[in-house]
Amino acid sequence: MEILSIKMYKDGGTISIITDCGEFCLDGRIGTKTKYQLFDNYPVDTHNLIEKSKPIQWELYQALKSKHEGWDMMLKYTISVLEGNLKQWIRKEKLKKLNVIEL
């Protein structure tokens, strides 16, 4: 997955990540019940909420971490939001790479 652009809406902080696979949004709307959950395009109610989004969030995270140019505040903030969403997922992926089995 390749990141083409990142922008933030003026709705309280929804982050739009445009990739070669489409647009994904991390909900940052004021008063939302789906804070930082991943949507297919701009969040509208929950009809375009991506239910099993961890694998996609992981791909976005990896793509953002590998993006060297343009390390601005928006990119750093987006990475931190995804890291917060993926703490346990990232830990499991790191353990897999190390061939560690959790008990």
C-alpha cells in the first residue's frame, strides 16, 4: 500500500489517508462515538465503518512509517493515532517476527 496524501478535516480532527487502494479515514469528529475508528471514505454514521480494520490499519501504519519525505506534524500525528489503535496488534506482529509464543 502506498500513501499518496494525508489531510485533516475541520470537523474536530478526522484524518483522511489517500492510498493507491482508496481513501481511509480515522474518525476524529467532535462528539463521535467512533473516535479513531477506521472508515472507508469520510465517516457518515456507521454505514461505511470498516468492522475488521486492524489488518488495514497495520498496512497503513507500515506504509506511513516507511514514508521518509514530508515528516511533518500531520504525518507524526497520524502515526501516533494508528499506534494507539494498534498497540496490541503491533506487539503481536513484533513477537511473530521474533518467533516468540505468548503464553
